[in-house]
Amino acid sequence: MGAIRAKDNKKATKASKPSKKESKPISKKAPVPAGKKDAKPYTKPTPQKNDEFKLTARKLWEQLRRGDITPAERSTHMASMMTLITGRIKEITLKHDMSRIVQTCVKYGTPEQRTVIAGELAGSEIDLAKSMYGRHILLRLLKHCPKTRAPIINALCGHVRRLVRHKDAAAVVDECYSVYANAAQRWAMAAEFYGGECKLSAGQGVTSVDAVVEQSPQRRAGIVAALQESAKPLLEKGTVQHGIVHRILLDLIRLSDGADQRSAIESLHSLAVEMVHTKDGAHCAMLCLLHGTPKDRKALVRSFRPFLRKMALDEHGHGVLIGALDCIDDTVLVGKSVLADLCSAADLADLLADTYGRRVVLYALAGRSPHYVGADALAVLRAGDSVRQATSKKDPAARRRELAAVAGPPLAEWAAKHVASAIFDPLPSQAVAEALVRAPCEKSAAWDAVLALAAREVSADHVLVHPIANRVVSTCVLAGHTPPRAATADAAPPFADNPPFAADLLNALIAADQLIPAARLGAFPVRALLQVPATAERAKELLRPHAAELKQIMGDNAGVAAIVNLI
């Protein structure tokens, strides 16, 4: 009984204790996270004094920037905006939410309104250039307000060496130097990279370091040392994409020699490809190839390889590839790394139709022909001939033959497939002519395609009469029989085992009975047949019975007149 009573007492005790669930207080509020127990209660921010100004400016800006308003409406909005922001322009230019308003005012404002904006910003050019938002206002002023260009450039002078390493300011420096500065202003911006003495020469009629060295040759060593000091942080940081930096590196390569020059070239192994889009950058890359060792050249070519097509299509970059073909002795390397990639069937047609792209491929066949190598690149190549004799051991003629052996077969194959259309196109027709005349390979398929076009009935758009196509045929007929002119003295000679172009063409015209109709239209290839010894007599015999008829229809046709004089 006692045991049973003790159990009953325990049950009563457990029943009298509240459960854990019942002990928790019931609250309607959500529990506060541990990290936010001490957070202050939210209070609505008090209005700032500029809020009304910003709101009004944004409303006007939304109307001003629209593209569907009339000039009168835009002028009204612009006047209202200038009334609002005048006196506070410098205050709002560095703010991300107001900078666009000033940019729009510069874009759509009158010259007087732009002058007002530029006047308020005068003296703060450095701060604006270094600002993520302010730099856009400077770029707008440079573009739309010519009167402000000189003051902005003058304000940057003396600070360029520091600004060019700044991610935002560098864009302003490059725009000023590459687009808007004249020769004297460019030198004033760049002079601080060359040392104190060159910096003092700015504004004294000097426009390049060459003039300083010519006046004082003893300063050359000091200038090279200053250039090395200036270029070192740029090369370490990889800041080589701007035009003013390209000038610094170009002069460093030109003026230095020995170990200093080798060190500069080695530092550009992987960076030169980022410079080839400007004239000075391309010149610098060409000098690196020219003065470099075989190891340097191999490293440079490897860095070019991922960007070959882009370089070949570039106004200045294509000259660097031509420079590589002109001085590198390892033709197997450039054949596989440059020509083989450029001559691939997928890209060859587009490359040959481009103003600059075709020059790289045609250089492999024609050499330094001024028809294909630009004047700037040709001047650099000729100026480096003395250096090439010391740094390149292979005979230039042997190098040219080996390069032609790589580029010739794909060009001849392309010509055979596309001659029917390419021969009438100004740029691809040059590739057809070079493939037929200079490619050291089998080209009968391409030439047979040209003969098939020549055998058609003569008309105004016939291959012998067409102003573009007739040049290709005339070039083939005269190949090997016309001595090179002075302008083309650097060009490669025709391939020795070419088909008998002149005899084949004359036979094709006789078989199709198209020689006389072509002569009546003054076709220049017919005149070429009369000039080539292999076909001259036979062509004259066939044309002399028609001399009187040709004289009657001659008129102002220079082609017919030339044919009459030759027969």
C-alpha cells in the first residue's frame, strides 16, 4: 500500500508541473534574429536641400535627351536646363546620377552654352579625367567643342606620365594624343617621358626626340635612361594599348642599342601584339622583329598567332606580318604559323577581298611590290636593310622562293575555283594575276578558266574589254617580256615555268573568231599580243587586213589607236 501511494504521489507531482510548451510565453511578434537585436528602428531620411534640384534636372533631362522632339523643343529644354545648372556644373559633374545630364548638355548645347560649361569646369581637368563619371564629360567636350581642346591638352601636360597609368584618365590622355593633338601638342604631352631636358624643349618648335638628339647628341644616353625608367612601370603593368605609350617604346627601341635594346625587345615578347593597331606601335613591333634574335622572333610570332586574321585586316597590323615574312630566316616557322593559317580555304576569299588582308598573302609571291606593300611599311623595310644583313643570314631571293612555295598552291587552287567572278573584282583580281604569274606551282586549271572566258562572244563586259579583268589578262600576256619599271624594282620576278600565256590566248581568240571583234573595242590584251615577240608577227598578219576599218572607228578610243599604230 505504501508503495502504491508513493507512485500516486509521483504522478501527482508530474501532473502539477507545467510542460515545456506551456511554459513558453505566447507572443504575436516574430522572433528577432540574434544579429539584429540591437538594430535601431527605421526612420525616414530627412529631405536634403539638393533633392528638389536633382528632381527638376532629371525631369528636364528626360525631355532633352529624347530623339523624337523638334529642334525648337530641344532648344527650349536646353535653355531651361542651362538656367537651372549654371553655377553648379562643377558641383554635379562628379556625381553618377548627374554626370549624364552635363554630358547631354554638351552634346545638344549651342557653342555658347558649351563654352559656359567648359568655363565652369576650367581648372578641374585632372580631377575630371580621373573620375569614372567626369572623364566622359571631358571626352564630350573634346568631341563637340573645338575651342576647349587646346586648354584641356595644356592642362594634362606635365601630368601625363602619372595619368597614363590610371584606368580612367588613360582614356582621356589617349583621345587627346591620338585624335585631337597636333605634332607640337603631342610632343608636349610625351616630352616628360624623355627626361627633364626634353620636357623643357616643349613649346620651342621641337616636335620629336630626333630634333633634340640632333641638336645635342650627348643627351642620347640620358634620354635612353629616362625612357627605360618611364617604360618600366608601363611594361610591368601591361599598359601598352595607348598611342602615346607606343611612341615611347618605339623611341626606346630606336635610340637604344646592345643590352638595353635586347632587354626592351624581350619585355615586348607577349605585349607587342597589343600595339600593332597604331602606326607607331606597328613600327615598334617591326623593329623588334628586325633587331631581335631568332629566339625573340619565334616568341613574337607565337604571340601573333591567335590574332593573325585580325592583324592581317588591320591598317597597320598587316605591315607587322609583312615585316615578319621579310626578315625571319625560319621560313618553316612563318610558313606554318602565318601563311598556312591565312591561306586556309575558309578565310582566303575574304582575306583577298580586303584592302589590307590581301597584302600579306601577295607579299609572299610579289615581294616588296609597292602595289601591295603600303608606303609606311615599305619605308620601314627599306630602312632596315642594313640591319637585316647582320641579323638575317638567308638570301632574300631564297627566302622569297620558300615563302612562295607555301602561298602559291592554295592561291592557284582558289583562282581556279573563283576566277569567273574574282577576275572582275578590283582586289581579288590582283590575287588572280599574281597566282597566274608568280605562283611556283601547277596553274593550268586557273589559266584554262581564263581562256574559257576569253573565248566567249566579245561584248562590253567581256574579260578582254572589262576595265578590271583586261588588266589581269594583259599582265599575264606581258609577263616575262616587259622589263620592270623603277617603281616595281623590288617586286619578285615571274615564275620561270609559266604556261605560254600569249600563244594560248591568241590561239583561243582565233579558234573562237573573237580577235577582230576584240580589236574593234580596243581591248588592251590584243595590244599586248602585238607587243610580245612570241605572238606579234602572227597577230599583225591577222589584223592588218582590218586596219582601214579600225582607223574609221578609232575616234577617241585609245585602245584602238594603239592597235592601229602597232600594226
